[in-house]
Amino acid sequence: MRNYLAVLLRTLHREKLYAAINVAGLSLGVACCLILGLFLRNELTYDRYNVNHDHIYRVVNEFNNNGNANQFAVTSRMLGPMLAQEYPQIIKGFVRFQNNTANGGVAIHHGNETYYWEHSYFVDDNVFDVFTHKILYGDPKTALKDGTGTAVSATFAKKYFGDRNPIGETITTDTGIPLKIALVFEDQPVNTHLKYDILFSSNVPFLRDQDNPTLRRQALWNVGDMTYIVTAPGFDPSTWPRISDEFYKKYMADLGKQLKATWHSWLQPLTATHLQTEVGYDLPNGNAVYLYGCAAVAVFILVVACINYMNLATARAARRARSVGIRKILGASRLRLGLQFLGEAVVFALIALILGVVLVELLLKFTPINSLLGQEVDLDLRRQPQLLAWLLGLGVLMGLLSGLYPAIYLSSWAPLSALTGKTGAGRGNLRLREGLVLLQFTISAAVIAATLLMGAQMRYIANKSLGFQKENRLMVTLRGTTTIDKIPTLRTELAKDSHILGVSETQVMLGQDINIVMSDVDKDGGGTTSLTLKNEPIGEDFLQVMGLQLLQGRDLSKRLLTDVGTNFLVNETLVRKLGWAEPLGKHITLGKGGGQSGRVIGVVRDFNFRSLHTEVEPLVMFATNHDFSNIPEVFRPFQQRLLIVNISGQDVGHTLGYIEKVMSQVDAKHPFEYQFLDETLDKLYKSEHQLMGLIGIFSAVCIFIACLGLFGLASFTTEQRTREIGTRKVLGATTWQIIALLARRILILVLIAAVLAAIAAYFAIDQWLAGFAYKTAINPLVFVLSAAAAAAIAFATVALQSFKTASADPVQALRFIE
């Protein structure tokens, strides 16, 4: 072993460029794989910290109204208790989460301090029995039994109370009703799909379960809570469709016939919820396609780095031929020689592993890589000792992958052939090396093409008309019915500033999920049909402020009493879906059993009120109502509206200051909250931008590693052909002719790789584009550009290495002795 180590050290000292290229390529490969591996581990281990994660499922359901299917992550509040009562042998427990957060979060007050919290829920008091928490203060058995108790995160507690124990302290929401802190739990791990900082007890009058059997059944057709069930050991999830069907027939089918609707449910395993198919009213979740993309990039980079080692090891085999021959004559077996060369590869990989870990630490500390990943990736080997074992395994795997073929190849020579140099190693198994270069540049050209195509789609989205004006639209949050009642005053005051061009209101931000309800609508030939419709209350001048185009009829007006809550505007999609030849005057009833009724008075050109991932759906708009008399007093402080302010875009700072001043006069209780609509809509494509950025960065790394290997090969090839180069120069060849000669074979390989890469990138991006309802065509020119880029990079790499030898004095070249 000492002898093998000495040989390795002498080789490293004698061939510094060879060693540097191998270590650099492998360490970059390790760093990229490690970063992506940490990200993938976080994504694939969501919610596994829960002790009972194998037995916890989220119930997801679908309502189908006359063939219009709508899937929801939220269910009826009564579903959990009724399922548990009907199937006690299967369901051992349930817990429900009702979102208590609207735009901007819920305001929590303590003394003179007010902060907004985006993640808060009303929950059943057994939540700490179902989900795993580390309790810092308080008793989880009793904390939420009393409707006045709350459970908060460590971050929440520290924000208001510093490091002291806050149990018994009082906080208030906008209702002014005092609530005591009864429990503090440690902040949840990053990789949980259900995040919260404050939990309110569901043991309050307005959330208590209905006892009347008829009303319980009717409530099953409403949604609002996320329902999680705990199943008995040995439960088979494949039996759930039968259970769901039985439940529907027993409790929902009678009313379903009247509503002309059906219902069914399915289960999402807790650990799979983060990556399940997107459904309505869901929490932000991950995307399995993106994970596949990241995993593929990690594998590609590892393969490209290993190919470098294989190529350089086989190319430089001639230098070790005599050593192999002498060792074999002295009795060394093929196995011992193979293990020696394999050991060298593993040593290279372990050195690269150490450098790669250092590089990862530097990248995580000094670059915005975490923002691109969308989460905090942490490499803490002291807290995660099992990670060290995985890293060592990665190092050994890289060594084996990169060193196996060279070990077999180098140890296979016969002693006499090795001593005479007639092993064929001078050409270094040329076909294999060329095949590996082809694979490297196929991968590199594919990621270049994928990056360009993704960029084209994101530019298409950024430039596509949404059917409304999103620039210079300010969305100001109004909290509580008292403030909402002052909207007419706000409109008057804001209009006094010349930079404010218009003001309106809405209940839901464009791009977010809006309300959906089963409705009855007139058919074109007479009679009615049942349909689920998206609907949105809007304020006066909404069309004008948002730049929407009215195609038929007239706009809504609060000056006409018949328009308030009764007449409707509809979009083109609804008109087409119903086949209305004359939509004006058609009757619509939103909601079954005496819902809101009115007639169509106008048709609006289609606009994308959700993201471009989905097609435009049928939409009904009606004038918002400020009559809150039918809303219980306890709910009124939580009512919200969004004030839409169209600003000129000039002197934005002054305009914001003026709006803040007016808002403080109307609502001194809450800090000024606003967001720009275009920035909010851009967040809908955050994951796509992150993925594009990641692939762009790692594609550059992939190409750089490939070029490192190409640089090493060019160096070796040039060295091997030094005498030939000198002869050609003597016969009149120019420097660039020689460089072209040396690069010609590589360029042919790169162009073949570009064709293969185009095929692979086309299918990969076609799959990615399937996630968009509106997408750009795949431009063949992109593949030409990626091929040109790969060829240019390859040629530049070879030319850089070959230029010195090609331009040297041919006399020196002819003195070269192999």
C-alpha cells in the first residue's frame, strides 16, 4: 500500500495539469450533486418527522355538477366526525384545520405591538395527538380545550415576549376579545406542507359541530376545512373508493339528485401531500416534474465529471505501460493492478469530496443559491452524522464509476506488449474516448437547449396579454367592516391626487382562487341547467380601473339599485359554454335553494383571472354589497376588501405617501398594507423561474466540467502529435489550419451530440410545457443556437490548448522524442 501511495503521489506531482483537471471536475460534480441532493432530500421527506405519518391521510374531494368536475383540498366541516362515527374500526381519529388567514395575514395585537401572521388556523383540540410537535411550554392535552386558549410557535412567542415564558400572557385579534397563550411549540421543520405560527381553538360557538342530522347532511355539500384522518394499523388505502361510495349513497345521494351533482373523495398520504396533483384551495405545494429535472441534472453532472476521469486516464495510459509491464513480470496479478488503479480513482474522488464539501459551504454562505432552491438547504455534518456516511458513499461511488473501466483497461495488457509500448494505448482506446466526449456534449447541449426553451416560455408569459392592465395597479388591504364602509370616502379623498387615475375594489386578488358555487342558468332554448361557476364581487369602475373590455351591454353601477347584488357581468367563456346567441337578459341564480339571482347585463372580453397554467373558466361578476347586517358581530373585524388604485407611475414615492396618509386617517388601527399587482402575479411563476435559474447555473457548470476534460484531452492529443504538427508547419501549414485539424474531430462529435440533445430536450420541454394552458411553440432555431454554442465552446477550448504548440517553432517540435 505504501508503494501504491508513493506511485500515486509521484504521478500527481509529475502530471499536475492532469491531477488538477480531475480534482476540479470531480469536486464541482460533488458540490452540484450535494446541493441538489440536499434539496431533493428535503422535498422527498416532507412531513416524515411526524411519528404517525404512515397512518395519517388528508381527505380530498371532488364535486361533479352536470359534468363540471371541481376538486378541492378542503372538505365539509362535518365530513371528519361523520366518517369517524360511520367507520370507527378504520378511522381512529381526525383533526380539521380551518384557515383563519386572508390577504396579508391575521393581525395579532399585544400592547402597542401589532404584527401580521400569514399562517393561522382554527383546529380541533387533539391536533397535538395527531401531529408531532416539540412542546416548549404548556400542556398539549388541555391547551385548546378551552376556546380562549391559543398555541403559538417559538418565533411568534419571541416576537412579542422575547425569551421569557409567555404562558398566560394575553393577545387579541381585531375582535378585541382577549385570548391567552396556553402552549408554545418549537418552529416546525422547513419540509412540512402545513405551516402555522398560531392555532386557535375550534371550541367556539360558531364552529361547533351541527347536531341536527338533516343539517349535518346538508353541510356535507359545503367546503372549508382541511380534514386529516388517522387510520387503524393495517388499513388498506385501496379500499377507500368503496368506503367513499358507501358514504355518499348513505348520506349525500338524496340531496345530490336535487342538486344534479355527485361527490367522491380520495386519500392523500401525509408524506405525499406536498407532491400530489394540484387541487382547488390547496396550500402551496411542490412539483414532481421539477424534482425529476433536478435529479436528472445531478446525475448528468456526476456522469460528466466521471467521464472526464475515464477519458484522461485511458488517454494517458501510454505513460504507464512500462510500469504495468514490469509489475506483471515481477508477479503482480491483474486483480492487484486493477485494485491499484481503482484505488487511485477513489483517492481522487475522496480528495474531490473534501473540496466539494468546502465549496458547498462557501456557496450556501456567500451566494443566493437558497433563494433559487426556494428553501434553506443546510449542510451540518455535526447535527446530521448520517449525512457523512452518505457523502463517503458518494465519494466511493464516484471513484468506482470513474475508475472501473480504466482499471480494467490498464491491467489487461500483456507484459511484453506493455514493455514494448505496443498496447494501443497511444490512441487510448480512441473510439471509447470519442463516445464519452459525445455523451458529455449531448448532455451539455441538451441543458443549453432546455434553458433557452424555458426562457422563451417565461418571456412568453411575461409578455402575454392577460386581458387586463396589471402595471401600476396598487392593491391596498382594507380590514374590518368599519373600514370597508368608508370606501366611498376613500375614493373621494384619493381622487384628489393627480397621480391617482382611478379607484375600485374587489374581494379576491387576481391570480388567486376565487369563490365557486353551484348555480342555475338559463339555457338558450328555454329552461335551465345546473353549472358550477366562479364568481367575484367587484366595486364600481372595476372594468375601467383594470382595463377590461366590455363587449356587449353595460357596466354595473351602484347608482342603479337593481345592479347591487342582482345583475351580472359574464365573460366570453361562459357565453360560449352555454351557447347563448343573445346573453343579455339571461337569468342566473348563484347557489342552490334561493341563492343570489339576477340577469346578465353585460359581457366582458375574456381575461386570465388565474395563472396561465389554467385556461380561462366561466366567470360571473356582480356589484359588491357593503351590507354586513347578516354577518355575526364576531366575524365583522375579519372581513376584508382589496382597494385597487390605478396610479400614473410617476413619482411613485409621493403617491404611496399620500395613500398611506389617507389610509391612516380612515384606519389608524392597522399599518398600511399594499402590494403591486404585477409583482404579485409574477409570484405565480416563482417555481418556474427558480427551476430555470437552477438549470441555467448547473448547465453552465456541466459545460465547464465537460470543457475541463476536453482541455485535458486536447493537451494530451497535441502532445502526442507534436512531431506531426512540426512536419506540417515545415510543409507550409498555418497555425489556424493546424488548430482546425486538431479540432475537426471534436466538432464533428459535438454536432452529432447536438442532434441527440435536440431530441432529448424536445421531449423534456414538451412535458414541462404541458403544465401551462398557454404556451409558446418550440422554436427549432433554439436547437441550432444550442448546437452553435456547444460547438463554439468546444472549439474555443481546443484552440486555447492547441494554439501554443501550433504556433511554436517547428524545429523544436521535430526534436520532440516520444
